[in-house]
Amino acid sequence: MARTAVLGSAGTLMAGALVVGALAAPAANADSDRRLRDVEAIGVTVAAARAAQAGIDWQDCPTGWGLEKPIQCGWVTVPVDYARPDGKKIKIAVDRIKATGTPSEHQGALLYNPGGPGGSGLRFPRRVTTKNAIWANTAKAYDFVGFDPRGVGKSAPISCVDPAEFVKGPKADPVPDSEADKLAQRKLAAEYAEGCAEKSGDLLPFINTRNTARDLDVVRAALGEKKLNFVGVSYGTYLGAVYGTLFPTHVRRMVLDSVVNPSKQKIWYEANLDQDIAFEGRLKDWMTWVARHDAAYHLGDTYEEVRQQWETLRAAAKKAPLGGKVGPAELIGFFQNAPYYDSMWAPVAEAWSAYAAGDPQPLIDSAASDPADTAGNAASENGNAVYTAVECADAPWPTSWKKWDRDNSRLHEQYPFMTWANAWMNLPCATWSAPRQRPTEVRTGKGLPPVLITQSERDAATPYAGAVELHKRFKGSRLITERDAGSHGITNAVNPCVNTRVEAYLLTGKLDATDQTCAPHATPQP
């Protein structure tokens, strides 16, 4: 799951309906839901057969996609509604780079999803063109295939608000000082939901994880692959878990890294509350590291001193936004990169240190939006739209403001860094007008092969309990734990203990006889 924007970012949205009621009811009862899934399963079979016959017309990628040769691009046609495979269609953008090894080494295509919901996978083949050493041996055996999920990027993109308005700052402080502040954020959230319905209403009922998993199976067929090889990171683990549940006999190899808790009780409201707790813990890890390197950053030599510096910075930005652009919301958006990724520990600390030394510009440049970056702003708005659409559609959400207020007020007392920002980002789901589904019961179906799960112990975005839960549900799976570490997406970090096991599984299918615990990857240096 990605947190790249704070909902208060929809700063110019007008007042809308308030949140009322108790719990949004699923669109159908269990029997009708089951019948619909049976019909959709037939639709997938029809769509996959057509895709297998059509194949993919691979061409040089369009100018402006940022995908250099020899990466090739193409399209796979899928039905909007799998219950009506002869109805309206959309095209899924895909790209690939052919395996670098010999024909005898070739094992087919390896597909990738980086998370989100709302993330684009089209940059995955660039791990070959940029000579990423972690993936070099795997690239000998597999064509690396990326794709934009439905609604994302090049694949029938959806939108909820004008991108320039979406990124415009400074935005309101996510932490409310009064009931009036809460009311203003509730109105923003309701208006955001209305904007999604107005701008993308035709597609919204069909933007969900189950349909994305079905699209993945159609792409598999279009590639001429009998079975799927897949790496999913963050939300990509939930996509993989749902795919493995719906299509257990279609899986060949599957690596799920930094795991969304697949429990029906966690998708998605409770999962976001769990994030708030985990982000606070990882923020402390980072601030403790900053204190340990006080000679470099001069922000305090204890966690408590560094934390106070954060509170001082936050208060200053609230009183007078830095450069007129960066308030508390923008600061949270930038600083959350450090709990997410160890690779951001030093860059965030450096910008903060420069501010403390009297040069605010690096921090302003890092945290403020750039109105001139029209492509980047459009991608941010689109990513947030898909994130919202998928999470709102995958499960029922509370509609009682009292519940949201009670839960987030309680959490904020102990975990103040992300709680309210996260709440406002997800609050459009309380007034979402498109149908809700019952969450998928993730489980081991007949024919599902062993799956490899990787997870850092202190991951903020996808807390460790999610990996344990998926491990229980996918029988025969193996769990690799990176202890005393918390970076998100550990298959992309240099840790031979993890990297060699992932590589061995993808190349041979073999797993360790037992779950494994790895020492942490190298600690960042200033």
C-alpha cells in the first residue's frame, strides 16, 4: 500500500454530504455474490481464450513513455465487466524485455506489480536496461513483463479531480484543532468521492482487486503462458493472494514481498489503522538513527531531541508555510518517505538538517508540489484515484463518522505522525457511491504451488502480521523474515540472505525446508 498524498490535498473541493449511517452494506447477499463470481469465472475463461488467440503485437514503446529499447510495448484487451465478456472493453498496457540468457535457460515471462493500489509496473523491464545486479540472473531466465492495472496510467486511466488542484498547496493541517476542522475535512472527503463518481463513474464499479486479478490472468494468456510467474510488492501481494485464490492451478512461481494482511476483517479499514501504529514505530527507528548521526545532521543526539525538532518544524510550518508552499500536510508527505524506505533516511535527514542550519530551500523543493510538472501531477492524481477506487470497492467501510472519529482520535494519542492524514485519505470510502464487494477469502486452492513470502520485521506500510497471516493461509508457503529491519519492498534491497533465496526459487522452484530469518541489510550511512 502506498501513501503518496494526504487527502486534504483536494484542497479546493467544495462542501458536500456529511458522513452518516453505520456500515456500508455489501452490494449483494452471499448467494447472489457467489452466482456472480461463477458467471465472472466463465467470462475470464472466454476473455483469456480470445487473448491467447490474439497474442500481443509488440512494438517499440511510444515516445514519452520513458521506456528505452529494447523494451517493447503492447496492449491486451479485457472486458470491463467479466460478467459480460462481450460487452465494453478496455486495453491494458503491457511492456517486456526479452530474457538475456540462452534459449535453454528460458523459463517464460515474469510479471510484476509494485503496489498501490494505483502503481504502474511498466518500469519493471528497466531493471534489465539499468543493469540491476539483484535481478541479473533472474533476467537470464525470464522475459520481464510490466503492466498498468486497469484504471492506472495507460490502461483506461480514471480521475477524481483536476491534477493541478489535487497537488495544490499548502493544504490544511491533517491534525484537527477543532470540530470545525474535522467538518471541513469530512466535506473534502465527501466531495472527493463525488468527484470520482462524476469523472469516472462508468468504470468505478469495475475497479477492484478481483477484476485486476482477472486481467492478470488474461495477460498471462495473451503472453502464451500456461502458468503465471509473478512478483508482487506491497499491494501487489494482495493482488497475488487474490489471484492465487481465484486461479490456484494457473500459478507456477509467486514471490510476495511486504505483505498486505489478507484477512477479511483487515481489508481495508482495519489495515489502515494498523499502518498508523507501524509508521510510528518506524519513524522512531529513523529518528534514533538521525540522533546517532548528530555529527552529520545536528538535529539532536537523542531520539527525544530529534522528535522535538520535528514538532518544532511542524509548528513553524503550520504558523507560516515554508516558502508559502509547505505546511504540515506537505511535511508529512515528504517525511513519511523515511519510515517507508531506508534509502530515504539520509535524503530526508539532509533536507531537514539544511533547514535547521538556516537553508530552507532543499526542504521546500523536496516537500512542495511543482505546478509545472504536469505529467507527474497527473500521475499522482491518477494513482490516488485508483488507490481510493480499489480500496473503497474491495470491502464495506464504516459510514458512521462517530466510529471514524473515535478510532482515529484514540490512535492519534499514541501514534500521531500518520493517523489523521491516513484517515482523511481514506474517508471518501465512507460516502462511496459505487458498489462494494465482500472481501475475497484468501486461501489455498487445489493445485496452488508453494509461494515464497518475504517481509521485514518492522515494515511500516505493511506490518509484519500480514505476512504471518498469508503464510498461514497459503499452505506450503515459506516465509523469509528480515529481522530488526523495516524497509518496504525487501526484494529490491541488497541483502544476499534474501536475494539468493528469491533468485533460487524463481530459477529452480526450490524453497528451504523451513522458514528463514535473515540479518538486516546494511544500515544507511549519512
